[in-house]
Amino acid sequence: MRTYTVQPGDDLSKIALAMYGDGSDANGRKIYEANKSVIGSDPNYLLPGQVLTIP
């Protein structure tokens, strides 16, 4: 598995686009589901420096 460190201005669709070449809601949701313990209950609230696992 790969990891991605959240940068200022990132959201799940931008990360999905960078990692999968497709920023769809489904891909953003896949990243969120794999990282709920890091992100928390709000998938729209990402903090720079968080390290996400990319499934």
C-alpha cells in the first residue's frame, strides 16, 4: 500500500485524482473509508501533515 501526506488545500477528490487518475466521489470515499481513524468523522476536514493510506 502507498501513503500520501496531506498538503494545504487538499481534499479527498484531489488526492484521488493524484493517486488514481480519477477524482470521483467513489475514489474519495474509498480513501476516506481506509483512513477514518486518521481523518475522523468529517471527510471534508483534512489537516496538512496527516498521512493517509491509499488502498
